[in-house]
Amino acid sequence: MRQSHLFTKTRKEAPSDETSKNAQLLIRAGYVYKEMAGVYSYLPLGLRVLENIKQIIREEIHREGGQEMVMTALQEKELWEQTDRWDDSVVDIWFKTELKNGTELGLGITHEEPLTRIMTSYISSYRDLPQYAYQFQNKFRNETRAKSGIMRGREFLMKDLYDFSKNEAEHNEFYERIRGAYKRIFERVGIGDSTYVTFASGGIFSEFSEEFQTVSDAGEDLIYVDEEKGVALNKEVYTDAVIEKLGLDKSALVEKKSIEVGNIFHLGTKFSEPLGLQYTDEAGNKVPVYMGSYGLGPTRLMGTLVEVLADEKGIVWPESVAPFRVHLVGLNLDDAEIRDYAEGIYSALTTRGVTVLYDDRDVRPGEKFADSDLIGIPYRVVVSRKTKSEGIFEVVERATGEVHSLSEEELYQKYIPEAEE
Ligand code: ATP
Ligand code: MG
């Protein structure tokens, strides 16, 4: 992609009402556009990152048998009344609207109810189970606070996965597999080391659920970590009773601010019973389906990566989610010979399958370098009069600042995408 064709431009300042680091940097670099507090559009650069994050999630969920679908944002009041989650006194974050005839509707906050109802059309026998379905979909929540940038949206993307199992044992087996899938996802996006699986309150079907919490001062949550044992708890289960039960030592637990990037939850028959999702077991008995739900916010995760990995110059994307692998910065391009040469390097890289943002703009070198640091692409390669005459390319790693001098052939070999290596 030619930077001169990109409709977004970097900005020196973020909107004055934007206080979060993630949104400030993402807006300044041209990844997102702030529509209003808690509501952001994803621009071409931002969409590329989001799609990379989604693809990693998809791969790991598919590995465990998840089937992708997409449900509707518009939701029927009557469905949510059956599980007592419609009334504002029970769920206070609904955005509600109505049809011309006065029928009330809500914009989906989550999708246990609609998916459970869908499944009543397809599940009737033990032979139909288990089933694992998930989606990526915008959720709408009238969040009171929207001060965390894209990490707490009023409209935001969620990956929500649900299991429909014959019994608790079958559900637990899938739950364990998804815990593993989540660990792989957070490792692949570069925050494995700073992300803990924490014990959280579990609801009526189990004592605990688990959350994936990434340590960051930008977090809205507090967790208590025993670093030696690698165990962590959420504030709401940080009681004397629980600490003892888990065999932990209260002096050893360190309080940390953290961001909830995902959670895994035992639902039991909480939704299948009121919505009539039953199956006939081997003995001919009608039994409610046993369920679990697994949330993960790709947009919150994108904001978390910015919070955790950015430095004072700007965003630092891990290679796995970066919008492009190489930022090719062209200098001296007013010289036709150098421009031809730079174009040649650009097309040689792209024809080899490397994703490249090519800064072919007519602006000063200092501005190009500052923008490149802000945008945060993993490898910056300068192509200029000097590289042409010397045949040596200077490659700077955004994350470490390390500089490598490579020949043209080494450049092509080194920057072929990993999958093709
Ligand atoms: P929180 O306690 O932070 O409000 P939650 O308990 O409401 O989160 P869930 O309803 O379980 O979270 O949502 C599943 C996942 O969706 C979360 O783990 C998080 O990654 C993401 N998520 C939740 N709310 C938001 C939001 N307002 N903006 C962006 N992502 C969100
Ligand atoms: Mg919430």
C-alpha cells in the first residue's frame, strides 16, 4: 500500500476529550476515528489490525471445533423476558429502540438467549450434541464510563463462543480446551507473559469462572497475583475463605491493575431451562442442555496491545497483528532515478508476499520517521540515494530499535512472511 494513497493522515494531537493512551495513539496514527465517547470507527489501517487479531482467534477456536456464524443486533424483548434479562432494573446497559408499531426491541448486549433459541430448532437428541458455535459481532452496551478508549466501547466487537453439551463432564472438557486456546491466542498476539488466568465469581453453576487479565496501569480491574505459584484472583473473590481454599498465602499476593481481555464461564442450564432447550438422552429422558460461554473482545485486545507495548514514540505492533510487516520509507524520491529504484524494491517485496506500507509521500525525512514510529510497523526499511549507491539497506526493528544492515538479497530473504519460510 502506498502511503500517498492512504486517505488517513497522522495527526500531532488527539481530540482534547480523549484521555486514554490507546485511543490517543490510534487516532493520531490514523487507525481509528472517534465518533463520540466510547464509539469508534475502524479506518483502513485499524481494520487490518483487527482482521489479523480476528484471524488468530478464529484459527485457535476452529482448532477446538468452533463453528462460525453471525447473529443479529436487533433483539426481541419477549425472548429476554424469559430469562429475566430485559428489565432495566436487572440489566442497566441496554440500548432499547422500537418498531413503528411500538414493539420494543433491544440492541444485543450478548447472545446467550438468541443462540439458545436458535439451538432449539436443531438439538433434540443426544446425537445432536455437543455443538460449539461462535461469532464476531458488534455488541451495544450503554456503559456508564467510557474513559478507556477502545478498551471500553459503547459499541464494540466481541467474539462470543458457546458450548452446548450433554452434561457437566462434557462441558468441562471443552472448557479446558478453550482455556488452552485462549492462552495460545494471548501468546500469539504478544501479551502471553503479562496475561494471567484469574479466578473470578462463577454464578450459580460453579464456584468460579475464569478471566484472562493483562497487567497494565490502564486497567480498570484489580487482581491479586502469587507470582511464584502463577495463580491470580479477582478482587471479588479475594476473601479470606477463597485464599485459604486455593492454598495461597495472603502475604504473597500482590495487587496489580489489569485489563480483562477475555473470560470463560460455566452457564450450566441457566439458559437452556427457561428457553426449553432439551434433548432426549440414551435412556429416553428429556434433559436440559448443559452450556458454557466464552467471551473475548478483539477491539479491547487491540487497545490492550497499544497500552502494553507502545513506547514514547508511538505504537509498537507485534508482527502477528501488525497492519503491514515492512514500512518502506522512501527518501530522495524527487530524483526520478531514485524513485524508480525505490518502486522496484517495493514491488520486489510485495511480489514476494511481504506486506508493505510504502512511504512515497513528498514530505521531509524527519516527518517520515516520526510517522513511522507512531504507526508502529515492525520493520522499517529506508530506501534512498545512499542505499542505491551502497547496495546496503538499513532495517530498524520498531520494538527494539535494533539496526541491521542487509544486502538486497538478504532483505528479501529475511522479510518473506513466516508462513512461506
Ligand atoms: P467488564 O467487566 O470489563 O465490563 P464484562 O464482564 O462486561 O467486562 P463480558 O460481558 O463477559 O465482559 O464480555 C466478554 C468480553 O468482551 C470481555 O472479556 C472483554 O474482552 C470484552 N468487552 C466487554 N465489554 C466491553 C466494552 N465495553 N468494550 C470493549 N470490549 C468489551
Ligand atoms: Mg461490562
